[in-house]
Amino acid sequence: MPFCLWVVARHLRDYEEAVWEVTSEVGDSDTTGAIVGGIVACAVGIDGIPLLWRASTEPLPAPAVSVRR
């Protein structure tokens, strides 16, 4: 966790650089990438995530149960 916070502090406004830096290190890169990516995404918003990365994601499934109000 300290390493994740260090990367966030260095790259709070650069989502791509933060994710590349944290996942290029040896260790549990999927977990550290998720932690750093989640924190930095909150700071930069959807437009701060590279368009090509957003276009490469899988769509979310439709809800299994509809909620009525």
C-alpha cells in the first residue's frame, strides 16, 4: 500500500503514467494497478483515462433483476 500511495502522489493528474508505473514493478501488479487506477481515476475523471483504453473495455452485463420504484 505505501508504494501505491507513493505512485498516486507522483502521478495524481496522469492516469496512464500512474498505471504504467505501478504495474511495471515486480509484485502483485493487478492489485496495485487497481488500487492506483481507482484513486487516480477519481482525481482525473472519465476524460483523464485514455480514450483507447476506454474503448477496449468489455461492456457491463445488463442487470439480472430490474428494480421498480
